[in-house]
Amino acid sequence: MRIDDFHYKGAMWRKITHSAERKFSVGLDLGQSHDPTALAVVEYHRTPVDEFTVDNDRKTMRQIYKEHFDVVHLERLPLGTNYVDVAHYVAAIMDRSPLKESGAELLADATGVGRAATDIMRRSGLRFTSVVITGGDVATYVSRDEWRVPKSVLITGLDARLSVGELRFSDKLKEAATIRRELEDFRRTIGATGHVTFNARSGAHDDLLLAVSLPIWALGSRKSRGDVSTGFVRGLF
């Protein structure tokens, strides 16, 4: 983002412009004894357009840009894969081009497995940001490698990108049919107090959905510390 100040009709205005950007993020939903581990790679594109929104009160011109989140890799690891093997496999994925060159961030849902499992993976050499999924509606920064993020924030962010066509899935994903089912099976429930919960239908999984939601949140919704319509793109791996 670039900010330039200029004078116009006797007042100081601010012009905010954006550059094109391409980056990657990887989501990992760690499985347990009865749940598979899921891995998703998301490619993000920001494309500025030659249009601006004008705020006369704040004397600001802000450039409009388009965003797309392309799921270019999606898979489930074999059920029962131990965490050391998960760490080595994911590390090999992160070492591939273009993830390595772009400095892609890995985010791991550590909600069910606990700190012991993430410690095993870190000792195996895997670098990642732990995300503990919580209730509520506000994401919380814990440390440089840990966040607490409400499930509602993850799912509504993914749903919003889907609804406006910004989230697209590769036509080469081997788990394309599976994640379609997860999207169809996912349920929103409003309790007596008005609190909304998000869960898979009884007997169904949501591991792929959560693996995708982590990069979407990190690339498009995460705030800095302190603070179903589907398209298709070509596959990456």
C-alpha cells in the first residue's frame, strides 16, 4: 500500500494505492485416531483496478482492488499417520516451489490434539503457526506462533468469499468431491440465547473445510497483533 498526500481546492487530500500481490498460505487440520489430517494450499491474488472510492469527509481517495483465493492443493493424509510423519510430509510440501520462494505461512489447527502433538511436530523441524479454534467472535493473538480464532470467524470468512466468487477451487483437486460434500453437510445452529454454532452434520467430517478456512482467514481477514458459488482454476501440484 502506498499513501500520497496532495492539495486539492485548498485542502490536503490523501491518495491510497495498492500494488498487485501474489502469495501463498497453507492450512493443516491435524487429525486424531478417527479423523484424517487435511492439508490445503491457497494462492492469493490482489489485483488493483483503475477506480477509486472517494471519502469527501476524510479527504481520502482509496484505490479499489479485486481479490481471489484459489485452492490449488487439497488432500487428506492416510488415517492414523503419526505426527512425526505428518511433520516430515508437510515440511516437504513447504519446501516445494513456489511455496518456499514466496515464504508461505503454514497454519495448523491444533484444537483437538493439544500442545503435546504440536510440540512433537515442532521438534521434528516443522515451523508453523498454531491456531486453537474457540467460541466467541474475536480472534486473539497469543504469541508469534499461536492464535485463538473463533470457528464463526473462520467459517463466515470462507462463506463470504464463496458467496461473492472470490474463493475458487482447482479443477485438479483429488478431494474436490469431498469438500463439496463437506460444504453441503455443514450446519449453522442458533441457540436459545442467539449464539450461533457451526458444525458438520452428525457423522460427517469438516477437516477439509477447516484446512481451507485457515489460509482464507490468514490471507484476507487476520488483523495484525494488537488490533455456494464455486469457480475453477488450474492445479498447482
